[in-house]
Amino acid sequence: MADHSSHDPLAGIPFDRVPPSGRYGAAGEPGVTVSTTDTPFIALVVARNGFAASVAARLGRAFGVEVADRAGAAISAASTVVGTGPGRFLVLSTIEPDLEGTLRALLGAEAAVSEQSDASVAFNLTGEKVPDLLAKGALIDLDPRVFLPGHAATTVIAHIGVTLWRVHESGWRLLVARSFEASFTRFLVASGAEFGLALENGTAGRG
Amino acid sequence: MRYSVFSLLANALNGQKGWVPAWREAAPKPAYDVIIVGGGGHGLATAYYLAKVHGIRNVAVLEKGVIGSGNAGRNTTIIRSNYLLPGNEPFYEWSMKLWEGLEQELNYNAMVSQRGILNLFHSDAQRDAYARRGNAMRLAGVDSALLDKAQVRAMYPFLDFDNARFPIQGGLLQARAGTARHDAVVWGYARAADRLGVDIVQNCEVTGFIREGDAIVGVETTRGPVRAGKVGVAVAGSSSRVAAMAGLRLPIESHVLQAFVSEGLKPLVDGVITFGAGHFYISQSDKGGLVFGGDIDGYNSYAQRGNLPVIEDVCEGGMALMPRIGRLRLLRHWGGIMDMSMDGSPIIDRTPVPGLYLNAGWCYGGFKATPASGWCFAHLLAKGAPHETAGAFRLDRFRTGHLIDEKGVGAQPNLH
Amino acid sequence: MSAPNRNRLTSGGLIDRAKSLGFSFDGTSYQGYEGDTLASALLANGVRLVGRSFKYHRPRGIVAAGAEEPNALVELRSGARREPNTRATVTELYDGLVASSQNRWPSLAFDALSLNRFLSPFLGAGFYYKTFMWPAAFWEKLYEPIIRRAAGLGRAAEEADPDHYEKATAFCDLLVIGAGPAGLMAALTAARSGARVILADEDFLPGGGLNAEAGDIDRRPAPAFAAHVVAELTSLPNVRVMRRTTVFGVYDSGTYGALERVSDHLPEPLPFQPRQRLWRLIARRAVLAAGATERPIVFGGNDRPGVMLAGAVGTYVQRHAVLPGQKIALFANNDGAWREMLAAQAAGAPVETIIDVRAEVAPALVAAARAEGLRVLTGAQVIATAGKTLTGLTVATPSGTERIAADTLAVSGGWSPAVHLTCHHGGKPMWDAGLAAFVPGTCPPGLSVAGAARGIFGLGACLKDGAAMGAEAAEALGFTVPAPDVPEVADAAFALTPFWHVEGSKGPAFVDLQNDVTAKDVGIAHKEGFRSVELLKRYTTLGMATDQGRTSNVTGLAIMASLTGASIPETGTTIFRPPYTPVSLGALAGHHRGKDFRPVRLTPTHEWARAQGAVFIETGAWLRAQYFPRKGEKDWLETVSREVTAVRASVGLIDVSTFGKIDLQGADVGAFLDRVYINGFAGLAVGKARYGVMLREDGMVMDDGTTARLSPEHYVMTTTTANAAKVFQHLEFCLQVLWPELDVALSSVSEQWAQIALAGPRARDVLARVADGDVSNAALPFMGAIECTVMGGVKARLFRLSFSGELGYEIAVPARHGAALAAALMQAGEEFGITPYGIEALGVMRIEKGHVSGNELSGQTTAGDLGFGRMASTKKDYIGRVMAARPGLTDPERPCFVGFRPVDRSRRLRAGAHFLKLGAAPTLANDQGYMTSVAYSPHLRHWIGLGLIKRGPERLGERVRAYDPVRGEEIEVEICAPGFIDPEGVRLRG
Amino acid sequence: MRIPCPYCGERDAHEFATLGDATLTRPDPAAADADAQFHDYVYLRDNPAGAHEEWWYHANGCRQWLRVARDTRTHAISGAVAARATEQASGEPA
């Protein structure tokens, strides 16, 4: 077996472990900072036949944002509503522990609600080089002049399904199925190393 | 002219002046006993065996372009008979037997090279499935061996045994399998058929069928009508299009399969290897190019080309299996149109239309079948009944449920 | 060793003489400069012999100055980084570069296999098809190994590639391919309109032909003009200039494949940089401005080192300030080559003679040449060459034959537009008789062609055409394009007389230098009927080498046309297949190699299991605990048997989170389930679960699992691990396509819930300590399903299910609590000796119990085969019902599911063994079925198996042979019912 | 190849799974000749060289089944609509 380059940022990290918090790759100011420490409450809303528009309107009123039935992220201080498919909305909240219950009460028979708080890991990416990093995985146009804050997409990166949206000018959020956390983090580290990548993950806290 | 050391010597001395055309440039006659539509390997082999085995020499092969320009010239040249199901295995073994004597039979070196095929497995379930297959091969009188990891390592030490995502556990080896030079197979059959009187008519596209009542009695072509007692169609890739001219819908979709060749290299891969944890198989041609491929692109296509995701998928498989190939280069890639049948197995049968016979549905496995396909199709055309090794390749098996589904994926052609 | 850079001009060129770079070739050290290619540096040092040819092992030198190079292929670097077949002409020189010649033994100067050239009369086109057939067995043993060793070119590295690769995607309005005069103007014009532009160029120095151009443009030297345009482009925010980036393929919907050589100009990649990067460039429009490739004239001895393309001579002189030789002659059929030589001479190159096949050449040009002291021979042809490397020529002139001393012969037979990419969608180039060249035919949608790539050969015209094509593309996309600002350059008239092959010349006349295809080989192909271009190429291998026949295809075609008497377009056309130039396999794989070949999925208890000492195993994408060995256990079988025994005796737990879990809500879920399962679900009560079997529409079993009804309109379904995605997709198809009227909403909740199976007679005792509520048999009976809390308030779902045959539960909690649940269960079960078990033990128990699993759900089995026949409802329709009734699927002779045990209980069973009747010969006709799954049952203390055998259920008690020749085994087994343990199900209902 | 998903926008085909001919209709299982009709539905295809309507499932996207109009000779895609388009509030025609 050949010795791999000493500059392999993943050298020595088992493939079945989430790479630990720390600095990876090029020294200096990190081009990308990745954090998974913020774990919001999440539920998936699926509008029943014919209720997509009504569900969007109710979600918008309840969370104080503009929600339309499209691939977008409606963002307020404490919550985000992301369209992932026609009549399908992921609702994220930092303050509603029983988000599923709240949504059931809000939407009644118009939508099916399922608890998804534990289904994914939320990666928060900030830094100037985020679009360059993501362009190494996603085949969608993430040019910051095209993919604006509030734009969202459900796509695949490095063989892993991802729902992502741009939160603000230099902030992006990605939801990745929990079982893929280690592999997805490896992709971020390998691809972000040239820019310098700072990783803070909350894995330990989630046991 | 018979090819031999002596013919080469004679021509070396006379400045290569003595060579004659390998086959005649035939023009279509008004009528034949049998017309074969399609001048690929299967069509030419059918014509050869009709003439050689059955004495039916008033035969034309009609080819819309030049012979061998379809899948016969676009495949990855593997020959093997390592099938699981009883509907398939005797047929492919018959083909292998014909390969083994082909060059002397045709007086043409098709570079049939039995350097073995090794199907790797990476899990207990895959091992069990390969054991099942290897045992089925033995029941059919075919060689097979189940190798453990150490035996695989001894054969191919450069595979990734230490850092693989899906570690190699072993492999199923068919030592008699290997490769053949695909173009030479076409030329060898063409030359041999021609010598027995078969007309090989190039640039002659079939545009319709001539009917008398229900029956088909000939074809319309770009070079005029040609009548025949029987018409055999061997146009894999275009089977649905030709069948549609006879009003038939087939259990077939056309899909693109990409193939790849690297720059020429000194010997690296001796036999054929298939990766069990991804879509990748590889061999090395006598010229030194690594010849490799993977999965079909998955969508219906007649375009003879594919797209990057499958190219990437194949190369990911290649790098996962053989990490030393990273700096080798892909020289060319291309696509062929596959007749993907609904159960992944071929059809050699009469059709509901009298006078029309069908040889189709070869999926991505047609090359290895060339000799037996020709043999069995000739048998069907000559005798009116299927050859014993091709008795399962019936068109009505989808109606009766006697499917030959090696992969167990059902009526979804892009998964076979 | 000769003086360093002895062939270097003292001034000029785009090299930095202050930056000297050391390199070695075949072990000898040399010096070059920054800005050199390996080829230019070798020439500067007087190295002319660089390789051996493919078939005849003839000595070969550098022919070209770009990607079309057929000869100068080297092994670059060494060890794990060895790169065979690397074109010296496009290899950027770096300090410390190591290269070796290839395809020679023992040395480049003396190659044993060069004997082949004396055999060459025997080795004409197709010779191998005509011999090596006797005796048959000798092919693999003798002939083929010799051919294989002699063929091939360079050697692959023997170790894993140590460098990293990656892939990336970029979008643009306009992709411009090639940064020569047309490409630069196309990019600049479009960029000024505000369009997003990507300009990709294969060279390390953008400019294309401008970098070898002697004249001025816009009052600047041509290379400075190129640099000026590049600087403007680089400064624009809407432009990405990609150097060292080759666009290699045109795929569908405006997707272009490109390779960026990030680090190939460095000894090794900089820290954290990939070696190369594969780009998918997604462009609304593209302009191909790839220029043109010069083609040689074919004549005897035309492969001698020193014979080069005229444009290459010009490039080495102008761009690299290198003299390819000290006595340069030109052999041409066109004016352009004359001007190239005159410019080279002006730059200091010792050009002495011009030989032109044309009897008449423009008097002004002849006068200009003579004025510079050149000897001009018109109506003349080179008919022979001499020297190991070139020392002299024999030229036939109207006045007789004469010998001319020359160490370099610049050859030009005209130019072929670089139409490569235009062919990638099947478009065929068209013959332009005026240019004697193929020009682009139908292009891929969105791709237009500018400049020399479409046969516009003047510099001034190329600049104009580039601007026009850039403007056209941008306007078509809706951009307002300012009037292009194109510098004026006066072009000389294009003057060329087609000429391909010096007939009757002496010595082998090579058409395809790399594959050693001669004009005589084309003649053999003609005689044998391989006359269409496709047959010609395949039979002779013309154009099949690593250069894809860039310098040979047209000439080969022309020679064939002259033999048949047909025109060139009647004979055929030259098409090219992707990639444009070869692409490394590592780049096409990118990040996805080694352990990162495919992502791994980890269960919620992965770290917990690791702490328990688990050995993990790949199951599809998942990594699962296979078993949990303890100190002193001698093998996996002992461990697994201990785990099974512990579960059956007391209690154990396993993570089963990998099952697919699908949430179904709506008024019509019951009706929907009735349509997708063979058995009835409409009557399932709230709080209960039911086992179901799903078919494909063709009647074969697709999957099985349980579905529980949590509330009147809320169900949750489990699928097998392997089929989770397939079943979800299938259900979505049913709902979106087949029955959109049904009120059913699907959500995958596979990742939300960690699920742990707790099994064994003490399972309830353990569960009671963890659950917050009542889990008694009354509260949670067999097949019960309730929502509750565990561990003091953690939301949970409890299902009383059993795969093991024991009293069993599956406990689902939100995934982040999975590991805590495992720990809590371990603590709660401590007094019962609770045992974590892996999927091996799970497999043993399900085999003991006679449940089907992946090996039985092969996609080749019907519900009837697997013993589910009576489950199938006759009161409703469901997917697969109609097709399952076909005779082939209901044949009573089909192999059916039963159990097996060895007659000699000490014998081991093997999955994959086939069944034969006792005494029956091992033939296909006697094949009765096969063993699907086996296990050692610690409960029964012998091996047991499950399998499919003809009429199985009717044959209980019969003995048959399990035939396993691939493992050299054959044993007698007895057919039995598939349930080996507690067939009445007393334990799981307890 | 890029599929114009009506919800997600243009996406590379590798995000999708494809199921072929979208012009087929599941037969009435109660019909007298249901077996013959199902045989044709499950197994027979027009398989045209040219315009083709086919099912693509946006597995790594919005999870819609799309009816895509594509030319099998050129791979040119002229449109895509959701299978359920008529069911949606937006009322796009199928």
C-alpha cells in the first residue's frame, strides 16, 4: 500500500467516525467554518391532496414568514420553513420542543406531520469559500449571484442526499440524514482543506 | 485464399500484392432462401452456420451500413459461460465450446484468449449467490471455482485488499472465460460465410417487409425489394424498430451502455475482473489498452453515447478496486445501443408473423453469445424448431411466466 | 553530455531565462527554463531521439508542439506517481522533473525489439488475424504473451496513486473553449455584455497560436496582446479564466467535461491541493475555438527523428526560443508553411531549403525566400531520408534527384480544424475541398465554432470571427453586446494544393506514426476490401492510438480515396470520440476512492457498539455490528453461538434501525395498503401491527415487513434494510402515478427513529424497567404497537414483534436517544445477563425460526415459493396479483421453501449448494433447487439450512444430496419444515 | 443530461431514477382479459427511436414522479410535468 500524501487532512481518522472538531487543511484564516452544534427541532409537513397552498399560508402566518409552495427557505429569528417538494415543508424551530404537536394543531386534517428532529444533522457553513466547497459536490448553480439568501434546494452531494439553503450573505445551512454524518463531514473536510476549514461538531453532545 | 504462415510469407516477398478481398462486395439478388437482416456478429454467424451446417447457401445478409459497425464493434469483448439459470447456461456453454474451436473453423485468428474471468464478492450474501451460480455451472458441466481472499490476492495482488470500503472476500473464477478480438470475429464469419456462397450486402437498409397475406415473403430495402422464404432479424439495438415494421411490439427497450479504453500499457491485468461492490469490470487487450465498463446509463436511448454520471461511477469503481490506475488515462469512450429485454435474457424464436424469425434481446451480453446465437438461429431457421440449448429463449415466456431473470429484478430493463 | 541549452536562442521566446529548471531524461540531467515544455527543453538540449514506436520499435523524435504529438510519449515521474504515455509536448517543465522513454529494452538507443522492423514485411495490416492459429493451445501460452509484452506503451505505477483528486461543477452563460485569437475575442466580447463566461484553455499560457506568432497586434507583440486580453478577462467578476484546463467532452443538456491540471506542473501537489480536478461545466451556450492541427505529408522515411511539423518548428523557435536543428528544410504544399519558416528564420533559425510539391508558388513568396538566402525547390518531393536521426534528404526535383543535408525537416501538408468536440453528439465533419480539410458538421446543441476550428485560417479573420461568434452567443442568450473591438490584422491569402503521399518514395512511409500504420498497410486494407473508413481504421488500427489520429486520419483517408478512385468525402469522414485528450481515471473518480468510495451509514448505536467490542460488517451502505466477541472466544462461531444461546435463554438486544421506516397518514392508508400488500390490511386495528408481503407488478415478491396502525389515520411501515429506498419509490409511484386520488401522505422516518430489538424470555422484564408505562401481555400483546415514553419521558414506539422467535419487542426512540436506550436496556437487563448481539446471531435465530430474509427474497421467488401462498387475499386486487397467476409462476414443480438438516449431524451445511435426488447424476436436468441460508444452531447443536426445492413441502422427511462442488463438498440432508424451533410460536406469544 | 424538474428547476439526471414508458396505463384488474392486458402493460414497449414519454422519479430531490418528454435519438428534453400535477392546487395541466 502506498503511503498517502502527508497532506491528507483525513489521515488517521477512521472512516466510521465523525472527524473531530478542529482545524483542517491550509493554515490562516479559515475559508470555511462548519458547525453542527446547533440542533433545531424539525418536523416534516406533507400537505394532503389539494391543500398545499393553504398549508403554506398557515405556516407563513404561524411563523411570521412568507411561505410559498416552492423550493425556498422562509427564515425568521426562531424558525425556518423550507420547501422540499410540492406540498412538502420542513419546519425548523429553535424554540418549539413539541413542534410536531404544534403543527398538528395548526394544520389539522390539511397535512400529515412527522417528527424529524433526530432524522438529520444540520451543518452550518459560513465563510467566503462555502460556494466553492459546495461546488465540489453539488451539481446545482450555487454562484452567490444566482443562489440568493432564501433560496433552497434538495439535491445530492458526494452520493449523499442534502437539503440546503442560503441563510444570509455568507451563511449556508445543510440538512443531511443522521446516518451519513461521518461521511458527509469527511467530504467537507477533504474538499475544504485547501481553503482551511474549521470544524465544530456537536456529536459528543448527541451521544 | 487460405491464411497461413505461408500466405504471409508469400506476400512479404511480393510486396503485399497477393491479398484478395476478405469477402465479395455482393449486390442483392432478387430472391434468396433466407435473408438475415443485420450484418453484425450474430447475423453473419447465422449465415455461416446456415451454409455450413444446414447446407442452405442461398442466403443474404443485409446490412444497413458496413458489417460489424453496431454492437459487434462496440463491446468490451468478453466471452464467458458463467450463468446461473438453466435456461441460459447450456446455451452460453455451447457458445464457449464454439469459441474454443472458432479460429480453426474459420481460418481466422480472432484472438480468442482464455485468460479467465473473476467475479469478486464482498459479502457473505454475494458469496452464497456465487456459490449457487458456480455449482449450477458445474451441474451444466462447466468449469467454475470459488476462490477465497488469499487465492484472489495471489492472482491479482494489486487489487485494494487493505483500504477498501467493501473488502474483497473472494471470487468466482471461470478459467475458460476470456476475451476475443471483436472485429476479427465479424470479419472471420463474414469471410467464411462468403466462401460458402453467402451474399454479404452492405449499405442495404431494410425499410419494410413484403407480405403475402399474413406471411412475410421478403423485405423492401434501400437497394430494392428482395424476396425470401424466411426472414431472420438479428439487429440487436434496433430490434423494436425493425419489428415495428412487421407490426410487432417487443418486450425490449433500447438502452445505452458505455464502454471505455485506456491508453496502451504494458501487461497489467491478465484476465477479466468484475468488481462486486460497484459497477466496474476490466480486462486488457492484446494491444495494451485497459478495456472497461460498468452499468447502463438507465434511460431509453438510440444515441450511441452516454453521460458523465456513469463515466464517473465506472471510474470510481475502478479506483476503488485498483488504486494504482489513478494516473492512467481514459483514451476513448463510446456507447452502444442495447436490446434490454424485460427479463435480461435473449429471444431466439419464431414470431407470430409467419416467415419472420427473431434474434433479439441480448442486453449487454451479446458478444459472447455470437457463435451459439448464430448456430441456434440457423438451426431455428433451418429446422423450424429451437435448438436444444436455446429452448428457453421463447418470445411467449413473458406471457407464460417462464422468465429467465438472472438478476431477479423483474420487468425493469434498466436494472438488468 | 552536450552543452546545456545548446540549441537555445539567446533572446526571445516566452521563457524566463532567470528561472532555470533542472530535469532528467533517461537518467541524464539537463537544464531548461520556466516556460518550457519537456519537449522544448529536450530539443534545446539537443535530445532528438525520445521514444520507440509501437509495433516496429523504430526510433522516434518529437513531431509536434501540442496535444497531437504521436511520438514523444514518455513515462513521467517515478514510483507511485509514474505516469505512462505522457506527451512531452504538453508537459510543463518543472524543477526536478524525471522522465524516461518507454517501449524499449534494454535502452532507447538500442532496442532489442527493433528487430521487428526487419520482420515488418510479415507484420502488415491484419497479419495477426492470419496466423498464430496452430496449434490452438499455443495462443494463450506462447503467441499471445509475446504479443502482449511487445505491445502496449508505458508501464503503470505499481502502487496506489498517492495524490488526491476532486470534482467540481461550474455554471455559465457562455463557455469558450480555447484561448487563442478566436477564443479570446469570443470571451471578451461576451464578457463585456455581462454574460457569465468561462474561458478554458489547455495550455499553461493562454494565447494559443498568438504565443508563437511573430507579428504585432494592436501595436503589441502578439503574445503581449493575448496577455492583455487575458488580464482584462481575469479582472471581470463575471468571467472565470481556467488555465491548464482541457474541455474533453460534450455531454447532454450543455454539460461539458473538463480536466484542470491543478498540480501537474509541480513536483508534487501543494499541501491540500488535488493533483487534478474534474469539472462539469454547465453552459447555456459554448463557442469552440480549439484551432487547427497541422498534418504531415507521407513519404518514405518520414518517421526519422528530425522530421517535424512545420508549425511545431515555428512554435519551438518563437515561443520557446529553441532551434529544433541546425540545418532546417521545409517540405510543404502550402504558403502558410513558407511564412512560418521565414518568420522562424527571421528569429534566428537556420532554415536553408524549401521543398514544395507545387510547381508554381506565388512569385512574391519565392522572391522573399530567396531574398533571405533560402534555396527553393518547387515541383519537388522528398523521396527518402537518411541518418539514425535525420542527416539528409533525397529530393526528386523536375531536374533530377539530389541529396540535401538537413537535420530537421519541417513538413506541412495543410491544416485540419480541431473539430473533435463537434463530433461528440454524432455530428460528422464535412469536407471542404477549397481548404482540403474537414470542417465542423452538425454540432451539439448550443455549441458553435469560431476561427481555425471551423476552417478560418488567417489571424485577422480569426480575431473577427471569434468576436462575432461570442457576440452571437451572448445575444442569443438575451445579453446586449457592445460593438466588438477587434484589432485589424492583414491576412495573406490561403494557398494550398492538396498533396498527401509521395508515391514511390523509399522506405516505409508512415501514415499513423504512433500505431506504425504505413501507406502500404492502407494498400493491404484496400486489397482485402476494408475500404470504408470504419473498416480501414479497425483493420489497420489507423487513428486508434492515443492521439486519435489527429495527424493521420485525413491522410489515411486520402490515400484510400486515391486507391479506390472515389473522392475523400465518398470514402468517409473522420470522427472523434471523447475525450478530446486522454483523462486520468483518478480525476474521474475524484474523492470517491478507498474508504470514501461510497458513503457509509452508521447506526445510532455505532459508537455504543464499538465500546461493547463489536466487529462491524458492511451491509449495503450500512456498517452494522456483526458480533460482539469476548476474550477467550476462539472464533466467530463461538461468539455467535454464545449470543444466540443467551437470547434464547434470557435476553439480548440488537440495533435494527437500518430497517426502512415509512410514515403513512391519511384517510385511505388502509385501502392503499390493501393494494400494495398481498394480504389484507384494511381491518388492522389501531394499536396492532401485521406482517405483510409485497409483490412487484410481475408477480414476484419484492419485500416484506410489518406495518403498524398507530391511530385511525396514521400507520408506520417497516421494510427490509436492503429495499428501503426501492419500496419508498414504489409506494410513491403507486400514489403519484397509479392512484393519485388516494388520500395518503408518505414520509420517510427511517432516520428519525433508532430502533432496538429486545428478545428473549426475559425481554418483558427488561422492557418493564425501561418503559414508563404498562408493557404487560395484556397492555402489549403479541403484534401490539403502542406510542408511549421510555427512560422517564423519551417519546417511544413499542412494537411487540419477533424475528428471533422469542418473546420480542422493537423499541423505537428518537435517534439521538438510541445509544442511551441501548445503555439503559443493558443496565436494566444486567441481572438477566443481557447480551448485545449482532446480525450473525440475528441471522442464526431467524434461520432457526424459519423466517425468509434477503437470500430468499432474491427477486426470483413467488409468494407461493416462500410459503406465503395462503396469505394472499382472494378478495381484493393488489400489485402483482394478475401476473402471479401465470403458469410459470404457479407451476407445482417450482422449488419451494423448506428446511434442511444434515443426516450426519456433524456435517456443515453450505448456502449455494444445489439439491440432487439420492443417486441422481449431477446434471442440470437433475437440479432440484438450492440451499439459500445456513447456520449452526446452538439450540440444536448442528447445522441447519433453509432452501428451495421442488415440491418441498410435500417431501418432508426425504433425504437428498446437497451438492457443492465449488467447495468440494457433497452431503446428505433431510428435508424438514422450515421452523426448527418452537414451530407453534409459544415463546413469542408468552 | 439535465431534467427540468417543475419544482426543483433543472437538475442532472443522476438525481433521478427512471422507469421508462409513461404512456402505459395499468389495466383494469377485473377485466375478463386482465392477464393479456397486464402482459402487454408489464412487458411490451413501443420503444420508439424519437419522441418518448417516460417516468423519472426525483429520488434525490422533491420526490416527484415526473412525466418527461425526451427524444431517444438526441436526448433532447422538451418538457417535464409532475405525475400528480393535476392534483395540485396550482392546477398545472398534466
